[in-house]
Amino acid sequence: MIPWNYTQFKQIAQNILEDNRKWSAQGKVADYIPELKKGDPNAMALVLASRDGSLVVGDCDRLFTLQSISKILTLMIALEDQGPAKVFFHVGKEPTGDPFNSIAKLETTATARPLNPMINAGAIAVCSLIKGKNSDDKIKRVLEFISMVVEREVTINAEVYQSEKETGHRNRALAYFMKDTEVLEGDVEDVLDLYFKQCAIEVSCEELAKIGLFIAKKGELTNGRRMVQRDTVRLVTTFMVTCGMYNASGEFAINAGIPAKSGVSGAIVAAVPNYLGIGTYGPALDEKGNSISGVHMLADLADQLGLSIF
Amino acid sequence: MIPWNYTQFKQIAQNILEDNRKWSAQGKVADYIPELKKGDPNAMALVLASRDGSLVVGDCDRLFTLQSISKILTLMIALEDQGPAKVFFHVGKEPTGDPFNSIAKLETTATARPLNPMINAGAIAVCSLIKGKNSDDKIKRVLEFISMVVEREVTINAEVYQSEKETGHRNRALAYFMKDTEVLEGDVEDVLDLYFKQCAIEVSCEELAKIGLFIAKKGELTNGRRMVQRDTVRLVTTFMVTCGMYNASGEFAINAGIPAKSGVSGAIVAAVPNYLGIGTYGPALDEKGNSISGVHMLADLADQLGLSIF
Amino acid sequence: MIPWNYTQFKQIAQNILEDNRKWSAQGKVADYIPELKKGDPNAMALVLASRDGSLVVGDCDRLFTLQSISKILTLMIALEDQGPAKVFFHVGKEPTGDPFNSIAKLETTATARPLNPMINAGAIAVCSLIKGKNSDDKIKRVLEFISMVVEREVTINAEVYQSEKETGHRNRALAYFMKDTEVLEGDVEDVLDLYFKQCAIEVSCEELAKIGLFIAKKGELTNGRRMVQRDTVRLVTTFMVTCGMYNASGEFAINAGIPAKSGVSGAIVAAVPNYLGIGTYGPALDEKGNSISGVHMLADLADQLGLSIF
Amino acid sequence: MIPWNYTQFKQIAQNILEDNRKWSAQGKVADYIPELKKGDPNAMALVLASRDGSLVVGDCDRLFTLQSISKILTLMIALEDQGPAKVFFHVGKEPTGDPFNSIAKLETTATARPLNPMINAGAIAVCSLIKGKNSDDKIKRVLEFISMVVEREVTINAEVYQSEKETGHRNRALAYFMKDTEVLEGDVEDVLDLYFKQCAIEVSCEELAKIGLFIAKKGELTNGRRMVQRDTVRLVTTFMVTCGMYNASGEFAINAGIPAKSGVSGAIVAAVPNYLGIGTYGPALDEKGNSISGVHMLADLADQLGLSIF
């Protein structure tokens, strides 16, 4: 399936990157927080990581923040910390046709639970389930976990964190609403602090691919050490398919068919079960909030290399 | 219309109060904040205030908090401070079929404005329009205004205020949501502080009737001094009819037909244009959040004295 | 209040009509059914009817269809036929912030009842409550009732009726939805047939004012004969205030303060309790579906003659 | 992965069926149409079909109607008839958190399109895209298609069809709503007739498994003949994962991870890509409308045989 001739494979990746460069002009860099606006709309990167090493094309030396990609990582930690029963008492398992920051369903759904852990409300609820005495304590655990996976000590971009904390009114609304309906436990501002921090963790595109590979390998590090249970990763992989790409997840499943999660910084992580981790970067977003070049590169990759799980 | 024979009139009021005593057993004292739970479910009071004096029956020596009744008073101040054009740029004029604390319409309505100033979201938006450098400054003006109307220096019930401030998660959600959509200006917590304070202002049932008379007289004090413009009061009176009784306003307009505003403390203020101010008290609430005995006393009064404006 | 010097009064009405002629250019004739498109956007008429006779200015010889104005007339008949308890088992009493043809609330409201009889869903439910063995039988009763009120044998505009019947897909959706939730009894197509027919009844602007006067007089004909109970008319008048002008009812109550009901043909009927019936005509509609010149003429009339009930 | 020792495999299937027999008592046979009520709540069947033959356990001689399972078959035909571009102009690709028969999103979503072809609104829209001059013509093509796949001439259960046609008010509401918003083309009653007919097509559990195998083999018949394009089946398979099990699809993807589609008759068809078709039958439904024993049998199968695609 994968032409594991490195030179040939690199050429395919290079072509896919160049072929999709045109899309960036049709996208728009996220502007809802001042720091994100600084993203270079023309930047593009594509990294494929296999057990045997990485293949890198494009602007891969840049760091960017994880944003919503952090949701799959904290979900893993929460599942390991609390077990699925407790986690899914606070957050549902169903995809939703609503935008990622929507609040209406929290009011109109009988259970009041956020529909899934990939929408903002759900991810905030997941934050409240990470063990630790406060957000400082908890983010330390999150950083350590990600650092193990990417084999570098990752840190938080302080400007992005501050920016999100100051302007995150919608997320604050979601959190206080869930506090009111008793979906959220603990101190609201402390939970939000963790959420804003995890969104601001910085990685490179190559590190993104390593996260993808970690998922593809069902929770094993490159060195073979198991970090989380297989079932935890299977759960997260399922959410990546049904709701990883905001409310374009259904379309992405059809067009690419690779479990993936995107962030508004323009990053996408994807995992071809058992084979491959993929990272893409391109800050110009489509109207659903996904990297416009990233979505197209992944569809082309899936098509040319037969990576769809369907 | 009104049998302005005091003895006879008092007898009618007394009978109406006694006839409706039975309803309290079918209602429920508000329990969403600890302090409100302390209300005596069997307490009942009815006061009618005309230009010539007040008629009092029932437990009229108790003080209770204004809660949502404060919404009509701060709306008057905001209208005088900013003029209708600015006020209605931030809040709509239309009744809604949704509950008073609903958030869904803020998301699904194109303008993002709260539908009217009588629902919580609208009243919070109105708070942000009161002039003053912060909530302390603003609440001072609100207290002075109400003190002038009721001819006593009114104050805030500190326990109720603290209680609402600590547990007002839903109102916080509404406020942050409106901050996000730029409906709300200024510091969210400061605006909320004013909102929680105004809800906790204490009055007696007789003072409630004075507020009603002030509205019936289109903004004139008992001494004839004009406090606010006629148009301001006409506007507020209209909102009392279309949305003063939460989402039972339509039914109340049919059954009683008197402009009125209720609060979850069990108070209702009503104003028969040009004639009469009415205050009722009874902490047992119906399922829509209106005083169950109050609603029935007002319907009987309207029926027996022909007070409906329709 | 009313300068019952006919010449002087006529001058006022004439001035108001001319002053508001400019608005028509900013409105738009309804185009959702082919027949309505034929309305002359520049036509304008204003009629005031008192116990002593009518005052007519503008293009008053035209006939137009009642459209939604029919809702208040069939509501009267249903209330007389079944009593309020049965009617309000099938339809609510509360205003709504949703558009007149909205279906979402039928699904999301616990009771499944349409919120009030002035929105399409509510009016269709009311149709099912009119006594008669089928729509032919029922429309005959409706026509007789209206003919008595306007003192002319009114008829249905067959083209408009056919047009609405063929293209009334949204109303059909509302009706079948209510059939599913058992709000609507009887044969759906028969109920809809009555609804489409009642909308297509033709009157003149002078006849509209007579309908308004009939309401102002609480159900008495010009000759003093009582047609419906006072309580029935009081109920209907209340709905005119809280939901008579689609989802601009709140704003109209503030600006004009006269109980009124509009139709998409460009007609508005208004009733100043005990005094005056008013008809306006002007097919150019504002974005909420109300006659743009009509709304402004009524606000000016209310302002200049002090007709607001608030 | 699969212990292709027939005896051993049959034992596993038999055990799974018996282990899950207990669930039926906790479910409820569909009662929204009289004919479905006749289903035996204790009946259970499980069939696995591979390229080499079928394995059958339980009550497999019964026939039952396809109900919503027909949605994946008509979607295939519509995709082949019109191509994906035209199909997805009329219906979306995104999963939804709303119930299968919900109408609210049709009103509140900007595009007015049903969110996906697995909810009723979407499936009705798909019906309008099947080629043929009327519903008789179209259903003939649908029957022929299914007959080829299951290798028997399938027919319609006339009682179920009549029953659904007479009581399908909700589906009628959905269809007329979409006619109004121009999502649905053609004659509404004719489109609905096809929809009611396709739901009433009868198959056995073994035939269900053959349909599953046909999907697992990406559109090839047992004899190797290709009936539809691979891409068509890949698309349909994706929808089975993201929205095949009503609004329990996310949970089923986590618990079983096999592409599947259920019907309210108690049937579920599942397809393990390239390997296996599965049919389950058990008319007792859980609260989401899925066969309660079927859902559990599939989760156990996936677990014991490692069939999850995630």
C-alpha cells in the first residue's frame, strides 16, 4: 500500500504539498484571538511518521499551538485518570451537527451534557476530570504526557494563553452554563485556565506526526513503551472519525477517511491505524475552521496511497 | 369603576386575599438560591395604592427582595440615561416563548441581541447601559431612584446578594455569551455585580404598590414631581404587558389584563394606568415562576373591579 | 381626545396618509404566492370607523384578501363554538419570538402545542375547532359571520385560494406535524382547505375598519346586536396586542399601542377599545411582513390622537 | 482474526446469541405503526456471511421489513443515478445530534438541507433523486437491485406499507417542509410513496447478512459481478459509521466499531470491510430505536473477533 521507497514516497508528498498550495489563498487565518492572526497564511508543512522514521516536506521548523488538537490528548489522560464510565457521565459520545462553540444544545438536550468531547463544551468538561489539585498541577501532567510522546519538553506559548484567557468569553459562557447544570464540577475559572493553557501548547509539524503515530500505534511510544491503554486510544480514534474535524467531520470521513483532529492554528494530526502518523500545517482555514490546505493534502494522500479506513 | 368607598373596597380586597389563600399550597418557594428558600410559603399580602392613599390587607410588614421587578426600574434609568435608540440597539422589543433564563435564542437569533429587557439576558444588557463609573456607583443611583419612588431609603439584602453572586452561574453564562457577541459592553463581572445587587433590593408590599402607582401615573411621584419622562414609562408599561410575567405573560394578559411584573421572591407589582398601583406578595410560585396567589388575586381584582386594559 | 369635528379629523387623516406615502418605496409586495404579487405597491388607504360613521382617505375602492387577519375572526368563532378551555387545550396563549411560519417550537416545546393562535400553526389548529362537517360547511359559517360584521356578502378570491392551496407547502408541513403530535384532530387536508379559504376572503379597507369597530365595541354590530361574547373579544384583543403584528408585535405595541392584526396582503385592522375601528391598506411590506405604510400611519395616528392603550 | 473453523465459529455465534437473550426483556417493540407491533419481542437471529458461505443461529426463517436499512440501498442507487455532486446538493454529509425524525434543523440550518441521508428527511430527499417516472417505476428498480443482492425476488409487505402511508404524518411534515424550501423536487406524495414502499420491503436475516457482505465487498455480488462503484459503497460505509445507528451512532462506533445500519423492525445490517456481512434481528428496541439484542450481539462479536475498524 505505502511505497516504502523513501525517495519515491518523498516525491509523492512533495507533489501533494505543491498541488495544494493554491488552496491557502481561499482560506483565512483565524482572527478571533490577536496572537493567532500572526500565522503566515502561505506557510505549509506535511510530515509522515512511520515506525522507521519521518518524512518531512514544507515549512517544518515553525512551532504553532495545538488548540483543539489538545482535546484528544487531555481526553486520553481523563480516560486513564477516571475510566470511561465517569468521563461519559459528564460528556456524551455522539457527533453533532452544531458548530464547535455552540451552546444551544446544552440547553435543549435533556441530559444537559455536551454531546461529545471534541466540541468546546465537552473538552472543558473533560478538563475538569483531569487529576490534580489545580490547573498548574494538571497542566504539568498534560505537558509531561505530550513531552513523552513527542520526545521534547513542550511548553506553553504565553502570549497565546494570555490572549485566549482574556478573550475567551464564549468558552467562559459554556463553562458557567455547565456549572449551572452541574455537568461541570470544581472551580470554573480553574478549569478554564487549564483549557486555555492546553490550547496554547506549542509543537512542530514533525511532533504532530509523532502524536499521530502514537495514536496509530494504539498508545505505544516509538520505543515501544505503552503510555495508555489500547481501549483508550481506540475510543479517541473513534471520536477523531466522528467529530474530529468540527462539523465537517462527515465530509472529511468521506473524502479522506483517516482519523484526524484539527486545530484553529491550522494544524491537523491524523493517524492511519497501525501504519502512519501524519501532521499537516497551514494556517489559512476554511469556513468550518479546518486548515484548508491540510484538508486537501490529507484527501490526496488518502486517495493516492489508499489510506481510507472505509 | 372603582367603588371608592374605602370600607367597601377594603372588604373586596380582604375577600380576594382570603379566597386565594388556598393556592399557596399548590405553589413552591423558589429554592435556586439558599436565601430565597427562607420565604414563608403561607405569607400573603395585597396593597392597592391610589392618589388618595393606600389600602392594605394581609402580611404587609415583611420586607422581600425585588428580584426581577428591579428590571423595570433599571430599564427606566437606562432609557433616561441613554435614550431608547441606544438601549434598543443592545436589546430587542419582542416577547419570547422561551424561559426567562434561556440562552439558546442568543445563539440562534441573527442579531444576537436578547429579545427583550424582561428576560435575564436583556436585563443584564440593560445594566451595562446605566451611567456610573462602576457597579457601586450605579447601584447608588438605582437605590436613590427607588428610594424617591417609595419614600424610604431602600437597601440591599446582603445575604441574598452574596447568595446570588455565588450561585449565579447561569446569569454569568448569559453575560459572557453577550460579551462574546459584543452585545455587552464593559467589564462583565462589574455588570453582573450590579445585576445581582439590584435583584437584592428590599421593599415592602406597600412600597411595591407605590412603585405601581408611580407607573400608573406615568412617572410622577405622589407629590406630583415628575421623575422620568412619560414615554419612558409608556415603554416600560408595554413590556410589562407583553413580557412582564415570564412566559406566562400572554395568559396573564388574558386573565387579568393589568400591566404587571413579577419576581421570584413572590412579589408582583401592577399598574392600572392613571388609577392604581398594586402590590402582591406570596412566595409560593407556580411553575412559570410567578407568585401563585398573586396571579390569582390580580385576576380576581381585574374581574371584580373591571381593571383589564383590554 | 378625538377631535370629532369631521373636517378637521379628515384633514389629520389625509396628512398622515400623505406623510407616510414615502415608506411604500422601502417595502416589498409579498411574492410567495403568485396572486399576491399583483398588489400595487403604491396603493394606500386609511379608514376610521366610529359609531357615527366612517372617514375614508386614499384608494379605498379596492378589494384585497384578509390573509392573517382572518385568524382573529376564526378564533372568535372557535371560542364561541368550543369555549376557551377546549381551544386552549390545542393552542397556547403566549407570544413567541419566532417567525409566524416557524415549525421548530412545535418540536422543542414540551406540550407540542403551537404557542398562540396568531402564528400559522396556531391558526391551523384553530381551524380544526370550527364546527361544521367539512371545510365547505365551515367556510360558509365563517363567510356568514364576516358578512354580518361588514354588512356585505363577502366571498373568496378563487385565484388566491387556489394559489395558496397549491403552494402552501410550509402550512402543510405545520399541519402534518401537528397531526403527528395529536394537536390537530380531523382530516389534515380538510383543515388546510378551510385555512386557505379563510385567508382568501376579500374585503375593502372600509370593511376592515368595520371589523375593527366591531372589536372596539366588544362584539356588537353597528345596529347594537351582539354577535359574540365580550370575553371572546377581550381575549382576541389581547392576542392582537401580544402577537398581532407577527414578530414585530412588541415594537408595534410600543410605537402605536393599538390592538391590531396585519395580513401579508398589506392590510391591517386595528381597534381602539370602545372608540374606533381602523383599517389600513398598503401592499408594500416591511421585513417582518407588516404593511410598511400601515405601521407608520397607525403610529402617527396613535401619537397625534393619543390612541395608545398604554 | 476470524477462527475460520466453522464448528468453532458457530459455537461463538451461538454463545453470543444466548448471552444477549436477556436484553430483549429490557427493550420495546416499535408501536408507532400497528403492523410493527406484531413483532415477537423474544425473537432473535444472528447471521454471518463470508465469501465462503453463511453461518446462521437463532430464528432465521422469519421475514421482516427493512425500514431504515433501506436508506443505505436507495442512497447507493441515487449516487449511481445522479452522482455525488447532485446528491450532496440536496442532502448533507454531517452526523447530527438530533433524533432521526427531527424537523427543527431543517429550519435553523442556513442551507435548509437535511444534515445527512440517514435521517428521515435526508432519506426522503434521496428518494426524490432515484430515476424513474413515478414511485411505481422507482420502487421496481429498488426491488430489482435488492433482489440481485440477496438472490431472491424480494417484495413489499402490503400491510406495513399501507400502515406507514396512513400514519406517516411526521414524514409528510418533513417532506412538505423540504418542498417549501426547494430541497425536494417533484411531487411530494409520489416521493413519500416510494419512501413508504422501500421501508416495507421484506427480507430474512440471512438476506440481511448478504447485504452486509455486498457492502463489505465494496459493491460486488457473491458471483463477483460488480453492481455499484467502489466509491459509492465507500461513501455509504462512511455514513453507516457516522450516522447508521440513529443518534447512538457515536456510542456504537466506540462499542462495536463495525459499519452498521439499523431499522425499527429490529433488524441491523453490518459490514466488516473485505471480510464479513452480518445480519441481526431482535424486534425489542432500546430507547434510541436500535434492536437492543442486536446492538449487544454486535459489540460482543466485535470484541471477541476483533472486528472494530478503529
